[in-house]
Amino acid sequence: MNVLAITCHPDDAEINCVGTLLKCIKRGDNVTVCHVCNGNKGHEVIPSDELRVMRAEEAQSAGRIGNFRVVTCDIPDLEVYRCNEDHRKKVVDVIREVQPDFIITHAPNDYMPDHVAVSQLVFDASFAASCMYFKSGVDGKAGVTPIYYMDNLAGVGTMPTMYVDVTDEIDLKMEMLECHVSQMKWMRDHDGIDFAEFVKTCSRYRGLQCGVQYAEAYTECMAWPKNTTKRLLP
Ligand SMILES: [Zn+2]
């Protein structure tokens, strides 16, 4: 299968779905991660243009460990909007190019505006990508595919309907998260937040809910014709 995770920031896949993506790789899927925003405002000391480059490299490092492809729409933080035609076309391009069997993205009730905008863009673009006469940078069309919404940050507001056991992947997930040095170090030094502990705690809590050690949680986007009788998540 072709699996496409469309996330907002360069580290969001590692936070919420990378254990699942690692399991997809193990079963032979092709995995692409696209971060829509470039993360250029995720610091208060490193200049924005430097941070943009640094964070793209951090995401690529994590992708190399996970053995999946990482691409970006390169939209600046806090400048991504559902109603921006160019942004819709950028996401349509990615979907048409990957031809995913399913898409993983943020839930529409997540904690900050860029995550919400990306969720809405993915919902809109996944339909637009299936319409032959919607013109974007990539010709042809994609199917209307199931969408799985990742856990919200800290699990707030998510009522999971599906779980993926990531017990065997948790160590690699944490290693990949640490690739995002600009974020992990900044939060430890500046905010006193151990984000590794934060993420591992969320995985443990979701594991507790479904009877395994560590898990990632999802809710299905219930909209015709995305619904399916098949289990597509690993
Ligand atoms: Zn984010």
C-alpha cells in the first residue's frame, strides 16, 4: 500500500504517528511524510530562515532512520489557511503524486491553528485530488481515500476509535523524535519541558487503554465515500 502522512510541522509525525508508519514499513508499504509548514517560527533565538533549513534537515534525518520519504509544502508557520487556493493545490499535488491508499493527518479539533488548517486542507484536498477537472501542478487524479486523524497534542479532545500497538517501535520512535534537536533542546533548556517524556507518556496512556504497553490512537474521518470495511492501519 501507499501510505501518506500529511502533518503540519516537521516533528509532528514523530510525535503522533511514526510508530504506525514504522509498522507500515515493516509490512512492505511505501511511506511518505509531508509536513505542510516549514517550522520556521518554532524558536525564539534561531532566526527564522536558518530554522527553516535546520528543521527540514531534522525531518530528513528522522526519515532516513524510518526508511521513508519526507517532503514539504514549505509554507511558513502561522501562514497556512484552509481557504488559500495555492495551499489547496500544494496538498492536492502531494496526494496525486503519492496516490495513497489512506492518509493520516491531524484532527480538526487539535490545539493550534496550523494543525487545524492542515486537517481541513487535507479533507478538502483529498476530495479535490479525485476530481479530474480540478487543475493543480500534477496531472491526473487520485482516489477518494480514507483519512485517519492522529491523536491531538497531549490527547486532549481525542476519543480514539482505533489503536495501533507500537510497543516494538517505541525505541525507534523516541530516537526519531530526538532528531528534532532544535525543538527537543529548546524545550528542555527554555521551557523546562522534557518532550521525550511527554510523547512517551501519551503513548503509554494510549497503550493502557487498549491492553498493550505503547500505542498510537486514531479517529476515523467518517464521510462518504471514504468509509471502508477494511482495516488499513497496521
Ligand atoms: Zn505541530
